[in-house]
Amino acid sequence: MDCQIYGVLFLLTLASALPENPTAKPSNSTAQINSNSVLVALLDSHYTELSELVEKALLLQTLEEAVAKHNITIFAPRNEALERELDPEFKRFLLEPGNLKSLQNLLLFHMIPARIESNHWPDKPLHHTTLCRENIPLNGDKTVSTAKLIKSDDIIRPDGVIHGIERLLIPKSVQQDFNARRSLRTTSAVIPEGAPEVDPRTHRLKKPAPPVPAGGAPALPIFEAMAPGPSLAPAPAPGPGGPHHHFDGESQVKDFIQTLLHYGGYNELADILVNLTSLATEMGRLVSEGYVLTVLAPNDEAMAKLTTEQLSEPGAPEQIMYYHLIPEYQTEESMYNSVRRFGKVNYDTLRLPHKVAAEEADGSVKFGRGEGSAYLFDPDIYTDGRISVQGIDGVLFPAEEGTAAPKAAPAAKIVAKPRRGKLLEVTCKMLGAVGQDSHFSSCH
Ligand SMILES: *[C@@H]1O[C@H](CO)[C@@H](O)[C@H](O)[C@H]1NC(C)=O
Ligand SMILES: *[C@@H]1O[C@H](CO)[C@@H](O)[C@H](O)[C@H]1NC(C)=O
Ligand SMILES: *[C@@H]1O[C@H](CO)[C@@H](O)[C@H](O)[C@H]1NC(C)=O
């Protein structure tokens, strides 16, 4: 058998689970995945048929382990290729519990253990090994085996890329397995027309990107825009508007502060953002630049537990708030889906380098750990496609600090230039760290 799966864990999973198991969770609770992983993006993407199959095939853990080691490139057949155009007999074969291995091999055949963005696509035919170990040819005419790339670089994340392809790829081994049972005559009989890529159920793809629909795939996060790209071109701003697209971030921030005040129970936070710090202004500036933010908003009860000491230390309110700002657009739905599927998810925060961990608990999303954890309490208080506000019932601190005063943080450094926006400054530092500051016009 030339198509074997990486890892021993997979065999254990295979032995103990059937594809019907819808609540398959990573068996190792220590496993954690970054929220900006290409796997999270795949499951949130418009490739709903593919991601359903990946889940049915119990491949998430295998893939999590793969992206922990190396980048992956995923060739994602459009939904139609896995729905209407797929031979029903072949599909039935794949979904039979006894053929789980064939399904897994088929899916892993669409994944390469390396990062191949379209600007690094080979000119000449190049055979590349896939995650199912069978080779696949990448051809100079932007086809992979016999499938045309119809959406190059559709999804780009720090640990991988997804290209949309027109049809399903079938590795020899799976074809042989199927032939051994039945004939594969009609599997690829339908010629795809490259029709518009609209998921018939969610209608996600064709929606104009800014603003992203609530619950839709997260737009390109800040860190994405900062990642040192292969070219020297300015990093893309979220959405198709390009790097120079400007948004009225200030009024969006005003809008969400107003919403918080009307919502009730979040006055302390609003006060910190507006009166105690200049964070509201800075958030507005960032959003105007094209970045997106998710605010984990501690409610008044949670804020009341903060001591005066914790708040009065220079820079402390800012430091506390940075840890509640995720440089991604996430909704309650997208976060809940991620923690359900992956068990534990790490979100980047603007308090570098600290991440905030999230997991499913009691049918909700729980952030942080132990004593200092907080539940997603008031979902989607505000979601406009660029700013998302999620109410939580606790104030979060980076794990290393426990729930103690946030004084140990490198706050002093950041406080050094009070005239300058703290948030912006942190962002500029991050940009500078990767040598990509030129496109971020407010950094000097
Ligand atoms: C799973 O957890 C066990 C014990 O915590 C650990 O020894 C093992 O290495 C983990 N395996 C993976 C794949 O993370
Ligand atoms: C994935 O690729 C990026 C860009 O080439 C690189 O910075 C990163 O380290 C890679 N990740 C892994 C896990 O190899
Ligand atoms: C800021 O302070 C002023 C004056 O105390 C107050 O009226 C206003 O409500 C505060 N803003 C917020 C958002 O709390």
C-alpha cells in the first residue's frame, strides 16, 4: 500500500472510532492550535464539503500534528465537485465506515507537507509528495494532476495555504480500492464549468469582503498583514480593497462604545477605553488602516474585582486591555466552532507575545485557565465586520502572571512615549520586528 498515513495516533483513532462520530475531539487535551491556523481557516471556509469530509474522516488530529511540524498546502475542491459532480456510488463507498482509510487517503492526497504559494509555483512539472505519501504532479500550467487551480492562494495563513481546485483528485490506491469493489466509470465524468463559487447553503463566498458577514470567515488578521511575505510588496490589508483601502474606524469605534453603553453592564470598560486611556482612539486608527479587532469585553462585575492598585499602576489599564484585544475578526459562532472542533485554541492578543487560550466549556467558550478564566457571557454585543465585541464574565491575565497584579509586565517600556498611541506603538513594534513597517503609514 503506497498510501499510508503519518503517525501512529491515527491508527489508534482508526481502531476506536467510526466516521459517524460527530463529536470527535482531539484525544490529547494538551493539543492546542492557533486560531489563525490554516486548519481553522479551512473549517470556517466556503469549502464546506471538504471540511465536512475532513471531520468525518477524523483527520483533525493528524492534521494538527502536521501543521505543528511544517506548513501545508491544501488543494480544496469546490463544493460542487464533492456534491453534485461526484459519482454517488463512489461517495457511498467513501462514506462506508469500513472504507475510512480510503477516505483519509483521498483527502490527504489533496495536501502537501510544504508551503506552495502561487508565486512559487513550479514552471516545469514537479512531483510532490502528499500527506498520503503518494506523489502528485504540479504542472506549469497551474494544474495539479488533472485539476485546474481556480482560486490560487484563496486562503493564506502563517502555517499554510489553500488553493481552490475545480475537481476532486483521486489517488491510485483509492481508485484501486474502489475498482476492486465496483467500477469507477462515472466518477469524473462531469466537466466543471468554473461557475461562480457560491456555497448554496451559506452563500458565503460571493459576499463582498468588507465588511465580513457576522459569523463568516475571519478576514485577514493583523499578524497576517505583518508576516514577512515572499515579496517586498506591501502586505495586503484585509479584504480585496488592497493595502490603501481606508475605513472609517473612528466612527466604528464610537458606534461600538455607544452600543456597549446601551447594552448595559459594560460601563467600566467603556470608561477605560474612552476616559482612562486613549485606546478607543487608537483602535479607531487601526481599524481605519484596515485591521480588524475582536474585543473580549469584561463586564462591570468582573471589572469591579480589579483592585485600584491593579488599575492605577502606570500603563496598567492599557496592558490589561491589550490582553483582551484579538487582532482577528471573530464572532461567537466562529470561536465556538473552533473550540468544538479543536478542543483548545490559542488567540493572539495585542499584548505580545501573550496568547489567550480558549476551550469549550458548558456549551460556551471559556477563555484563560483555572482561577483566572472567563466565560463568553454576552455573545456578539457588537459585530460590524471589522470590530467584534464579545462580553466575558472575568478579567483575563496572561497565564504566567496568574491573577496577580499585572505589574510584572514590560509595561514600563511601552509607557515611555506617552504622546503616542500605545496600541499603535505595540503594533509598530511588531511590524518593525519583521521588517515590514513601511506599509504601516502611522509608524515612524
Ligand atoms: C499526548 O499526551 C501525552 C501525555 O500528556 C503525551 O505524553 C504525548 O506526547 C501527547 N501526544 C501528542 C501527540 O501530543
Ligand atoms: C511556515 O512557513 C512560514 C513562511 O515560510 C515560516 O515562517 C514558518 O516557520 C513555517 N512554519 C512551520 C511550522 O514550518
Ligand atoms: C467619560 O467621562 C465623562 C465625564 O466623567 C462621562 O460623562 C462619560 O460617561 C465617560 N465616558 C464613558 C464612555 O464612560
